[in-house]
Amino acid sequence: MEFEALVRGRRSIRGYKPDPVPREIVEEIIEVAKGAPSSMNTQPWYLHVVTGEPLDKIRKGNTERMLAGIKPERDFPTKEAYEGIHRQRQIEIAVQLFAAMGIARDDKEKRTDWVMRGFRQFDAPVSIVLTYDKILEPAAISQFDLGAVSYGICLAAWERGLGTVINGQGVMQSAVVREHANIPDDQNILTCIAMGYPNEEFSANGVKSRRAASEDFVTYVGFD
Ligand SMILES: Cc1cc2nc3c(=O)[nH]c(=O)nc-3n(C[C@H](O)[C@H](O)[C@H](O)COP(=O)(O)O)c2cc1C
């Protein structure tokens, strides 16, 4: 696929067919994505590709602990809540997704159901958990590098007819993910990427998120 069409066409996928993803295809995707640049070529990423029973155990444990009111447990400090323009954009995508899914503002049951889907990584057949060595903390630069490889994974997957959604929801309870994905104690879990064949009938999959006008965030200096 032509690069620009690939970038413009990709969107996050939150409804999947149950069909398994062949391991060879995931391997191909990773071969492409690992071409990402990284700080001083440190390539600080580890990718734990999980499917089948271990993934089901992660979904179950993550959901049960969230439902039980156990505080999310991440491996590094995260911002509690967005404010201002960031909050506005967060609301905008939520409104778009809920409208597509026919979830009314006051429909608590459907809203909870949607959040639960997130904790199950949208029932995707594969999840790629991204980690880095704990010794790299404070790891902002390494997290940046993992971001680069993540986008490569999303694009290489999309080119092969596979959908993805990078999601923090799936690793809210990092201890559960660590246990079932066999993640060593000396690695920190950054996030995960749910992956699978898009369910075309799932309406949220058609949602195209908006982007700010470039003049809102770009400054040109020294051009005449
Ligand atoms: C670090 C990161 C974490 C994310 N976490 C979630 C999540 O927990 N649940 C979710 O539904 N989407 C999540 N997303 C997907 C974003 O909502 C999505 O990328 C954004 O709305 C832009 O939409 P697009 O990917 O369709 O272009 C996450 C994306 C990133 C980069």
C-alpha cells in the first residue's frame, strides 16, 4: 500500500473477528516495525506476543481486579486525569465512539460494558505487550522509542489487513499481565497492542478520529 494512503486509512480497531492471526504474519509485522529509530540505537523494546489461554487469563484477571475496585497498577508514574484541551480531545473521541455504538450518555450499563470490553482488549485474538528494562528508568526516551516501534506495528499490520488498538486498558493491572505473559521482574510494562482481523460489522471500527489543525501546534521559525 502507498505510505500516505496507509497512514490516512489506519484507525484504531475495537471489534475483532475471532479468527486467529498466524504467527508468521506477526513475525513479518515485527520484522518491519523493528526498523524504527531509537535513542543511540538502543532498541530498548521487548515484545511479548500473547494469544490463546494466557491472553484469556490476562483478560479475566484484569477485568476481575478492575471490577473489584483494585487501583490500577502500572509500572511507572502516569497522569491521573487530563485537563483543558487534552481533556476536550479525550471527550471528543469518546463521543464519536459512543455515537457509533449507540451508547447514550446516561446509559450506565452500556457504558460499563464498553469499559469492560477495553479491559478485555476488545476480545482481540492477539496482544503484543511492550516492555523495557527497568534499569533504563527514568525511561522517557526509551518509552519514546517503544512508541516508534508501536506505530510501525500498527501500520505494518494495517497493510496486511489486520487491525490494532494500542491500549493502556489491557495492562491496567500490570501484575496480572506479568504473571500470565511470563514477563521478567526486571522489565517494566509500558502498554499493549491488541491485534486481529477487523469485524466489519462493528460500528466503532468506522470511527475516524479528528486531528487539530496544524497551525494549532506547529511553529515555523526562520522561514522568511
Ligand atoms: C499510548 C496509547 C494508549 C491508548 N489506550 C487506549 C485504551 O486504553 N483504550 C482505547 O480504546 N484506545 C486507546 N488508545 C487508542 C487511542 O484512543 C487512539 O489512538 C486515538 O483516539 C486516535 O484514534 P486512531 O488511532 O483511530 O487514529 C490508546 C492509544 C495510545 C497511543
